Amino acid sequence: MIFFEQLSDLTDNAAVAGLTERSGVTGINGMYEGYMAVAQSLICLPKVVCHNDLHARNAFITRQNQKLLTYVIDWASIGLGPVGLDAGTILGGATNWRADEARLIANIEGELFTEYLLGLKDAGFVCERDQVRLGYLSNFVPYLWYYVIAAIGMPSGPLSRMYSKWFGAEGDDLLDQFALRLRLFMPLFDEAVSLAKQLG
């Protein structure tokens, strides 16, 4: 926690200045407070059983008897979590893959959230839309915050090395990858913070 607290004021940080310039996102310095507000707000949300690692590499869709079936693997992290979390993990996790996948998620996340709400309703789960939306968006928040931490730790930090391997990029190219994702998804980060303050 001490490490995170040291990142609460990034006004003079060169990496943050670089990300701000490359992404055009001006709220990067305040992301720590937003991250904490969202994390704390999740305590009051309704809980459901969650896979907790439900990204696209852990789910497989197949057709059997003219029906679509989804198979999910790697249940090691199963437990209770806020409603919406798994749907947000599927989408938030995709921001860590290729740039075209991140762009696709930015374009369709609203439709996917609507379908998730319909699925909850069909299953008989009753919950306020904003509560589900906050749980869903909560998984975009850490992904975006980690890009900032990785940029600060470049080139030798463990997160920056991991993302360098995943994105196949280093130096300025890696910063451009972080900036792209911040540009695409900061509106969702800001929406999550707003909901956290409203519901918390």
C-alpha cells in the first residue's frame, strides 16, 4: 500500500507527463484517488458468484444442437464478487491484448453491457442498473491504473516488462500502446468514479 500511496501525487512525474501528452487524457494525475474510490464502493454492491478471471482466453463458445454454449476454464479464483464483475473482466481483460481488440471493446462495450443486463433479468436477478454498471466498470479501473504504473516503472519494472512482452513493444512504442488504451477507456474510468461517489 505504501507504494500506491507514493503514486497519489504524480504532478511532476515525467512518465505521467508523457502519457498525458501522447493520450490527450488530462486526468491521469487523479487516477489513484479514483481507483481507491471505486475499490471502496464495491463493498456495498450486491454479491454474486464470480469466476474472477473470466477473460476471453478462459472462455470457449461452441454450437451444439443449434444452440450456442459457453465453456469456461480455470476456476481457481472463484468466489463472491460484486454483480457485473465477471462481465467487466471479460471486456477489461481484452484491453491487455492487441490494439485492435482494445478498439473493438471500446466500440461494443455498451451493447455487451445491455446484453449482460438482459441475461441477469432472464435469470431472475433483480438489481439496480447503476449497481451492475459500477461492478462491471470496476474492472476497467485497475487495468487503466496499471498502465500508468507500468509507464512509471519503465523500462525495468515488472509491469512494464510484462506489457512489453504482451504488446511486442518497447520504449516510445510501449508508451503509445498505454496512451491508446487510456484514450479509449478513460471515459469508462471516469464513469466508474462518478458512480462510486454517487452510490458510495
